[in-house]
Amino acid sequence: MEKSTSLQHYVRGPHRRGEIAKAARTLIVEKGYAALRTRDVAERVGISLSTMHFHVATKSDLVALVAETTMDAFLSLLPPAPSPDMPAQKQLRTEVQAYYDSLLEHGELAACYVQLTQAASDEPRIRPMLEAFEQGWSQRFADILHIGREQGVFRANVSPLPAALVITGALTAFGTRGPGKLEMFWPVFDEIERGLLAIDPKGKDT
């Protein structure tokens, strides 16, 4: 029985790694990536440093875990994949709403992501992870824009991927501002959307 008790931290691997990732993300947001220490994470979780190293051997492993779980958390907040069977403009709005809600209700994710992008030069393992995530998110917008172009909702000459990069580039700028500074989020998106529509609000072809 004593041996079983002493191993309880090790047998709960996935759950414990989730706790470690969450604690590390909180510390990154509070103190910045440069100040992240595995000892501080272990203390925040309430485990010994040796137990911490059993689950995450190095700081690089820890940062990779944080990157993976942060992106997974973002993905879990996204709406269903773009579909040609649904109105494209509604899908675009739903996609943007999901990102807005993430900033409003889960601001720590965006704050941590900003820190991770800054850490990518020191942590080459996470650079391809971040690039793949950003490309995948932009592609979702590109798919919606392509669908909308086919539906006649968006301009026939819209180039989906460049337009998607305009959207994500503009909206991710709000990720560094915090939940209390989102008042211009929708006005910015409204301007972008107007430029994409095949017909302007006055009913004229664009």
C-alpha cells in the first residue's frame, strides 16, 4: 500500500501533464517566458521537482507541452469545419465570433501564445508547431472565403488565402490587448467584411 501511494503522481500521467501545462501557462502569462522555471511550475502544481522531471524532463519539453496544449485549447473553441452546405457569411461571422469569445473568456490563451511566438527563436521545437497552427487557422478562413465566392456572397475576384491572412493578421493584433480592450474588434472586422462582399450594403455590385 505504501508503494502504491508513493507512485500516485506517476500513474496519473495525462492528468498530471495537463496540470503541469496549465500551471506553466499561468506562470508564462504572469512573469513571461524568460522567467519560466521548472521548479516554479512544480511548486505551483504541488509536486516535487523529481516528479516534475518524470513527466517533463527539460524546460524545452515543458515549453513544447505548453505550446501543444495551448493550441489544442484554441482548437477546442473553434466551430465545426467550413462546409459548402452552409451560408458562407454566417460561417465567417461564426469563426470570428469564436475567436472573439476566446479573447474575452480565455484571454490567458492568447497572452500565452504571444509569449510562445517570442520564445520560438530560443525553442526551435515549437516553431513548426506554431507555424502549422497558424497556417491551419488561416486555411479555415480561406476555405470559408472560397465557399462564399462560389456562393456569390463574396467578390468573384477575392483571393481566399491572402484575404484570410488579412483577417487573421488584423484580428490577432487584439490578442495582446487583453479582454478589456476589444471595443474596436468588431468595427475592424466589419470594415474587412464589407470589402469582401459581392454586394455592398446599398445593393450595388462591388
